[in-house]
Amino acid sequence: MNLSFFDQFMSPSLLGIPLILIATLFPGLLYPTPNNRWISNRIHTLQLWLLNLITKQLLTPMNKKGHKWALILTSLMIFLLTINLLGLLPYTFTPTTQLSMNMALAFPLWLATLLTGLRNQPSISLAHMLPEGTPTPLIPALILIETTSLLIRPLALGVRLTANLTAGHLLIQLISTASTVLLPIMPAVSILTTLILLLLTILELAVAVIQAYVFVLLLSLYLQENI
């Protein structure tokens, strides 16, 4: 029973071939291709409104140098948002519950923001390692602490996204299993458990959106520090 709870996080395969790549790329096919028409259908209008909203929220705090990252950040936000929401459907696989995939997204983007700062403004980027006015005896310890906090950022990004989605999926499966088991024994308790499950599902919808936004927002803040 305990192992079956974690079976949903196993990468799907067919004839020994992993299908995680298909599970990752398939959500992109659900979005309609934009066209050059002035008047379009409601789906295109909703898509354009969502893209404008996400881009405005992410790029408003940045200066013009950071606007070059608009396509990357907006695409990453849509990608994570779609995968997180589709992963809440029954009998689906959520690639963002895999720490390896989240780290593969977090580490290169974090490294790109760091290298951008070291290339454009090396003195300012290195100045973050040592706050102004630090007493001389504390300088080695503070440099070590700031360096550790800097290097742990991509790990925190990946673990945060993985842990929140994994915990939500486990809670949904545990409560749904309890509701099914209690139905023939205690119907009233089973109905109450089902109501809790519905509320938890609504909460998980919010978590899926918030975690995608937090992931990209933190990347944009790291970029803002380095430009």
C-alpha cells in the first residue's frame, strides 16, 4: 500500500522507453497557434490576455535590460503552469514532481543570471558577498555564508517546486483512498471526507498556479540583482 502511493511519481514508460519527454512536450500542443488577424476567437483572446498579464507582472520591476528575458520567463511560466494544472487530472503524470527535471530547469537559468551579472557588472555582483560596514573579524564568515546562500538558490528552486506538488498529490491520493474505504463502513464520514477532498483539490489548483509563479518570479528577482 505504501509503495502504491508513490507509483504516481514514477516516470511512465512503454516497452522500456521513457515517456517523460512526451509528457513534457504534449501540453504545448493544447495552445492554439497565434495568427495575424485583428479579430479572432475567444481562445486566442484569452491566450493573448494571459500572456500580457504574465509578462507585465514579471517585467514591471525590471529595467530595460531585463526585458530581453521576456520570452524566456513568460514561456517558462506558461510551461510550468500548464504542466502543474494538467497533472491534477486523473491518470496523468506530472513531470514537475521529478526533482531532476526541476533542477534541470532551475540550475541553467540561475547560472545564466549569475554569469550575466559577472559579465556586465562584476564589482557590484561580487559586492553582494560582503555587506557594507561589516566588522573585519566577521568578513571570512560572512563571505562563506553569502556564497553558500548564493549556491543553494537553484537547489531551493527545484526542491520547493517538487516538494509542494508531491505533497499535494500525496494528500489527494490519501484522502481519496480513505473516502473509498470508508464508504461501505461509515457513509457519513465518507461524504465528509469527499467534501474535504474537493476543498483540497481547489487548494491544489491554487498551489499549482502559485508555485509556477513563484519559480519564475524568483528567477526574475535573481536576474534583477545582476542587471
